[in-house]
Amino acid sequence: MTIDFKSLSSSPRLLIQAALKPLQGERFQPTGFADLGAARYTLADGTEMLLVESAQSVANRLEMSTWDEGTDELLPDLKGLPYIQVNREDGTMLTNSILEAHRINSPYILEGTDKSVSETLEKEVAGLETGPVKIGKLAKFVFRYDANAVLHGVFIAKSELAGGRYRLTRALTGFIEARNVRVAESGGVKNDRVDPSGDTKQGFGNVPFHRTEFVAQEITAYFNLDLSLLRGYALGENATQLLIALSLFKIRRFLDAGLRLRTACDLQVDGDLVATASKEFKIPVETDLLAECKRLIAACKSSFANPFITKVTWKEAK
């Protein structure tokens, strides 16, 4: 099945959701936040809710869905997508803009002695230092050097570059929440078979601990692709279609292979993806989406950096 882009032509958003359930049993462990723990909240009607995975975490997982950690490269069918690679001085890879939390704004790209990306940005996005930032021009630059960052957003917070106003918001977002939740308390003990009465502050002795998990009536993954935002960048039909296809592939890949969120949170899809806006839109399977991405990467080749991997060398600025 190919992507029916025509059915999305007048939709401002593509909203997608999928029902999830624990892979085994009923309990699961949600994401935790410093000084907060699990993010619990109550709806106006009294329904107890729980944030299972935050938008920030889902964004990171969607980004990683294109990367093969075994080979330290893009998935074979996605080769040709541009990104910025940071090498050590000996030429080996240190990191890249796909893996970095802030993408192009990574300090390993912009804050080292190699200023080639900063200089290229200044040159190609010239004229935006004063007055309103022309987002379309910035989006074309980002698409050229890291197409993934157009989807996941970038904030180049450097005062010398347009006063730190270069920003693309996320076009693809997602989160997972649970409804009608109840606490499942348990616990255990770390046993010291040599000296059970040893100093626990030093890691010796028997150490009891408690564990808080949850059960829920429903667990749902939600995704939102801002089609209006992508069209507003005026990147061209092939580029816009590539970003849509890549978004759908990332979602499929995450749900098919990335739902072991934590040791005690291993989920699976219970049914299939459903479009809740643009309800007539059918989401192709992962293999079809990957084939569509491969076709559109080839069609967009002239809009990408050449070579498609832009290499910089990391050396800390003194």
C-alpha cells in the first residue's frame, strides 16, 4: 500500500493513536521525573490518569527509530538522508545530529574549534539577523543538512546567530498515557550473602526496597503530525511528502520494535494504528513506508547537502 497523500491535502493535522497493553501480565512502570516520581493527574470527572511516556521521551525514541545501533549508521533504505557527523581528531565518529538531544544545536557541532557549520548557517541563512526570521528559509537549511530535525525541531540558541532566534518547532509529537489507573505496590530486598548486617551506606548488608508499578483500564499512544506547519515551510511537494512518509515510518517502527520503554514497562500494540483526524486515511505497513521513504529520498537528492553526511571535527575550544 502506498501513501494516499491526496487524502491529507486539506487536513491541518494528522492525528493517530494506538491502544497498547503490557506484553506480559497487567503491571507496568511509567516514566519518572526528578522530585516528582510518576506523573499522575485527575480529570474533571474524577478519572485517574497517568503519563506513561512523555513527549520529550517519545521524540527521542522516534528519532532513534531511523538509526541502526549495530552498524552506527542510518537504516540501509534510509541512506541518503542528510545529517551532520561529528568525528574525533583521529577520524572516528563521536556523535551526530540524529543522536544528539539538540540535533544541529549540539555543542559538539557548534561549540568546538571547527566552525564550519556555524559559518555555513550564517552564509546560507543570511539576511535574517534583523527583523522577523523567515522560517521557510531556515527550514530549507535544516532540511538540507538534517531532514530529521525539520520533524523534531531545533532551537539554535546562539546570540551571534540572529540573536538566538533560529527555531523550528516540533512537527511530529507523541506521548503515551493510561486511563483509570491503580497503584500496584511491591518490594524486595538486595541480599548480601557474605555479611547481611554490613554497612548499607557502603553497599553492604541486606537492603530492602519498595517498588511502585501501575495497572490501567486503558493505555494509549497518541501521535500528532502538523501538516500545516510542514506545508508552510514551502519545501516542495517531494520534500513535504518525504517528511510525512518518514513520520509515519518512525511511528510504525517505534510501535513495532521500540515499546520496551523500561525493564518493567514492556508494551505491545493491541489492535492497529487509527487515524482520528483524516479518518479516511489508511496508514501503510512499515515495509511499504520504508519503500516510500527510499523513493522520496532519491527524489529529494538535489535538496540535500552533497555529500549527504556533513562532517565536522570535534576539538574543544579553549
